[in-house]
Amino acid sequence: MTPQGLAITAVGLAELHHHSPTPFTCYLLELFHQRLGAATAAQAAALVWALPRLLLQQTNSQAPFSAAAGQSGGDAASAGAGAGWLRQYCWHLQDFADHMLSGLERLHPTELVDVAVGYADLAYFPGVAWMDEHERNINRHLDQLTTAQIGIVKQAYLRLEKAEQQQHWLLHPEQLQALQQQQRRARVGAGVVVEARERGWHVRSSSHLAVSAAAAAAATAADRLGLDSKTVGPA
């Protein structure tokens, strides 16, 4: 099966809310990983969006991983499965992120939204370089996103900030160090420049996103009322 076929299968099952057995979903993930070199950034993004919906079989797919990270929600069994799954497949998730890194600028705005939500739902932080590139490309397309989509991205970023902190103790130290080294190699290979930070990653354009969301809301209202968006826009 080609990467496109695997991505289509995963997305189709996710949209149908199909309760796939976890081994089957992991098999799809592993097959896609084996064919990653032939996959496009859009196909990898689609798979990342679909994975948490297939794995957790619920709308709020963050719950078991939040429980694994010591937050409320989920029972002990689901918490253990979440933590164990993330430790086993963090390498695959990082490989997907690295593969997408140089191709984020070619993703459709909706695909940018979906892939951020996918990683947030999986509670996996894909690296500072990936986040910076994603935020830069989201900001390029804000005029093409709805108010709801901008809000979804903001929430995904906040959850990914927490995921970065959680990974420092959820993953084994050796894993975390190896993943960070891999992220640096991918950053250098893609020619991505990362600004120095005193602390972990955090969204730099919260106010910009808020203004854009307000502008999008004004434009929607104006369109419905048949008015010029400037007459109902934010002051």
C-alpha cells in the first residue's frame, strides 16, 4: 500500500469514528513509517491527525494522555497505555515531524490546523524548530482561516507547550536526549533557524492570533449582513 493509500485509509476510518483495534492502528502507523521516504508532507500531516482519533476512540482524545501525564481524567489502565504507547512510538512521531519540517510551507492552511491538533491530541511535542516553522506558516495564512480555526490552533499550541514540559519526565532521559539530538539534526538539514529561548517553546503570536480572529469574525458578520467588514471590524 502506498503512503497515500495508508493516509486515506487512516483518515477515512477516523472520520467514520471506526473503533479500530489498537494493534491495527499501530500496524498502519508502522507501514506508513516504512514508506515515509515516499510520502508527502500533506500525507504525513493527515496520518498525524487521524492517529489519535483511531487510537483513543473518542472525541476528546487528549484524556488518556493527560492521565498518563498526571492530570485528571482516565483510569490507571488508560494512563499506562498512553504513556507506554508514547514511549514506544515517539520515534515514529518525530520522524513524521522531521519529514514534514521542510514541507510545512506547502501545506494547505486547513492541513496546518489539523496537524497541530493531531500532535496536541497525541500529547507529543515535535520540537522547537517544527513549532516555530508551523507558527510562521500559520501566520502567513491567517486571512484564510476562520475564527474557529484560529481558536483551535491557539488551543493546540497551549496543549503542545504543556506536552513539552510533560515529556521531560514522561519519557526516559535517554529517549528525550536522543529525540532532542534528532530534532537538531533535522533543523540543520532543513536550514531552519531557531531563536534562543530562556525556557521552553511558547507561542510568540498570541496577540496577533487574537487580532486575526477578531478580524475574521468581523468579516464573517459583515458578509452575513451585507456590510463592509471595515465598518464592523475591531477598533
